[in-house]
Amino acid sequence: MKVAVYYNNKDIRIEERPIPKIGDNEILVKMMASGICGTDLLEWYRIKKAPVVLGHEMAGVIEETGKSIKQYK
């Protein structure tokens, strides 16, 4: 899958990452859109965590559910 990875305010890269494996109590969501807000780009906050995948305001469809998930499909 493609992800936007923050290294610093002048270095944000689109990279390929493996699709994560899910556990029994998890849901895999295929991202259709993801927002990047101002806090995603506050260098004093992000630089200590870099590299980090950006985006946390997302919309998507359920791709897979863990064995224990019953209410979502």
C-alpha cells in the first residue's frame, strides 16, 4: 500500500509499505481518503517521532475483519 511518510517539514515521501496483518479483535480498513491536518505538520511535535505515516482523519471500506468481530462486515 502507498503511504505518506513524514521525515521533516521539507521531506515527505510517498512510500510502499506492506498491508498489515490483523488480529482477532481488529478490522482492516481500505483507505479511500485521508486528511492531513495542521498538527500533522508541526515539526517540533513530529520530528521526535519521525519517520511517521501521516493521516488520521480517514474514510474507507472494511476490507477484512478479525475472527472475534461480529458487528461489522
